[in-house]
Amino acid sequence: MKVEVLHRLKCLNLSPSRRLGQNFLYSTRALKFVKTWAKKLADKHADYRIFSIGPGIAIFEEELAKAGFRVLSIEKDAKFFPLYAQIKSYNPNFHTAIADARFVKFPPFPIFSNLPYYASKFFIDKICLSNNWKFGILCLQYEVGQRLINPSGKRLSPLSAIFTLKANVVDFLVIPKHFFIPKPKVDSIMIVFEEIPDSPNSEILRKFADWLGILLQNRRKKIKNSLLFKKEHPIWEIYADYRAEELSVSTLFEVFLKTTSLNQ
């Protein structure tokens, strides 16, 4: 697979863009992981579409298209489009558009992406605030992925909290850094997740993220000192002496709902 990555780059006279955070994955184990889980979840949800953010040299996207998925890719780097035209010529399931995914409304498709570190937080937030994507597979910097898998203690953040309310992580695969061209400084992790039915809407998630952000501005501060809710609230006696990072996401969300409804 590494040979194929190098071949595509050479044929197109391309080199990865540092500015765009391009690191091309060539792990056959990761490819098998993606195809296996995509097929399993597509069968479960009866949805054989994939929305790909920044496909780059599109090896994974091409393989998904070969497997019968209808792949819609959004890529801002126009230098890849001769390659995409070539793939499209023999695989009608492969579709691409030139656009900056930051400014595109996500379609209600399952999501796949190898996200660059600089953009990962933005796109995870956007995924959380989008609806009806059913499932997703993301390749992330290891530390970012761990925050989503286990958002407790020091790993708790507003972003990891709203992701937990929006999605269930069902599997993950650690990918050593030497499986990328060029090799990044740290390892990556690929996570598979499903959208939680009847999860909170985007407005509530955004308000909860803002609320939790205030609580986490000083992680050593106890909830009773954050002044986020009134002392006469019955929940005060239960959680007042805790710090935010000592509570689970579900408990924090419960506190948020009960205290904000009192203050409105």
C-alpha cells in the first residue's frame, strides 16, 4: 500500500502540503478495519453512502467505492482533481467536489476522514452539531482520539463532552506514526462511532459546551465556587463540593439541564 501512495504522488508530481496538514495513511490493517466496520454499520443502518472530508490521494475512498458505497468527497486542494477524474472514469460510485469543508453544510451521510490535527477540533464540533449521519470513522491524532474515547479527568473538555452526548465509540485502532507519508511526530488513532438516537439538539449542545467551558476555566475550582447556579437549588447539596472533572459527562449534563432551567 505504501508503494501505491508513492506511485500516486509521483505520477501526479505531488507532495503533501504542510499548510493543509496532509499526512497520507498507507496501513493495510487500517484499510481492512475501515472496510469491515463501514460494511457492518452500513448493513445495520441500511445506509451505503459515505461523506469524506479531505480525501487527499483517496485510496481509502476508492476502496469504499469499490465495495459498493456511494462516496461523496469534499476536497479543497485542487491538485488532486486529475486523480479523482481518473478514479471516477472507472468507478461511478466515486464523487468529488472542490470546496472548503469548513463552509459546507454536511449531508446526512455517514462520515469518513483522516483529519489533520489543526482542523480536527473544528470538524469534530461540526459533526456533533450536524444530524442524521448515523455513523462515522475518523482518523485523529492519538491524544485527540483518547479525549473522545474517555472524556474523564484531565481529558474532559467541552468538545469531548458534547461528542459523548452525540456518539457512542464502538471500536478504535491505534496507528503508529510510521504508517503515514510524511511521518508525523506522534501516533494516530482511528475511531468508529455511531450517532446516539434522540441525542440533544445542536442548540442545547452548544449551550452545554459554553457552560462547561466556564466550569473548566479553573479546573481546581469546585462547582460551588463557579457561581453557575443558585445555592437554593436542591442539586447544590449533591454536587457543590465536586470539581467538574470529577463528574461524568452524563452527570454534568444533568446538572446543566436542572440548573439552567432554574435560572431562565
